[in-house]
Amino acid sequence: MCIRDRGGGENRQGQKRGAGGVAASHASGLHTAEGAPPSPTLPPSANGKGAGRLHRSRPGFTLVELLMVVAIMGLAASAVVLAVPDPRPPVGDEAERFAARLVRAREEALLTNRAVAVEATAEGYAFSSFDGVQWSPLTDGPFGEERWAEDTAARPEGQPAEAPLRVVFDPTGVADAARLTLSRGPRAVTVAVDAAGEVRVDG
């Protein structure tokens, strides 16, 4: 009988100790989950992973690369300038135009039975006609005053460069021989009028 009681008492004491241990363990777990402070989080610079990204310098251009870019831009600009056509007419076209005007002035002298003159200077040329009393400018039709294109030099042969070249077609179409050279750069073309009043372009 005593043995049974002691055993039962021991069993009850073991159950109490077991229940107390479970409760203590559960309370300890709750304290850890609810009351424990969170584990500190290291900043990126502390763990070494973000430091490289924060202090890394951005790549730039070297002096050689900049010089190469400038050289390429210069070559491109030169190519564009060379590709743009010259707005000025070629000096050969100017000479042909002047010769055609001379032919037209000779025809005017023949048709109107009046002397017609062409005066060419370093700036351009103009026409006039003689009515028996005085010379009057011709401005109608193809006889308007013309100017040479920019950088075109007009040089009469056989007289000073500054002196104007004057060609007079009489009512029969004849004229005093004359030559005028137009030049621009290395290109030169000569317009010639012979004694018969015939006009030609040389060069």
C-alpha cells in the first residue's frame, strides 16, 4: 500500500515537473519571439558589398579620344564644304555670256543703223548707243548693266588693267579689235573681237 502511494506521488510530482518545464519552455519561446530586439542589420558599407558601388568613379574620355573626335569632326566639316557646289557661275560661262552680249550689241548696231558701244571695267560691263548727237545708256532687253561674279578679274589686253575696255560697233558691224581676259583662280578665258566685228571665245 505504501509502495503504491509513493509511486503515485512520484508520478504526480514528475507530471508537475514536466508540465512546469513545458510551460517554462513555452514562456521562454514567447519572450524570445516577442520581446527580443531584432538582430541589427549592417549597412552596405559595413558588409563590403555596397562600398564599391558607392565610391566607383564613372568612366570618362581620355585626351587621345577627344583629339580623335575633334579630328573626325574637322574632316567631316571639310567634306561638307567641298561637297557644297559653288554658287558662282564658272568663269568660262561668264565669258560665253559676255561674248553673246557682244554679238547682240553688233546686231543692234546693224538693225538700228546706230553705233553701239560696250564698256567693260573691273566690276562689270554696260551698253550705250549713239543717236548722232550723244551716247545714251542701253537698258532694254539683254542690254542691262551686268556685274562680274565675285572674285572674277577682268583684264583688257594692250592697255592698263585699270582702264576700261571699250568696244564700239558702227552701223556696218565693224569694230576696233579688242581682247578681254576673265580669270578666277587658275582658270582664264579670253573674249576677242576682231576688226570685222566677229566675236570668239579663247580658252
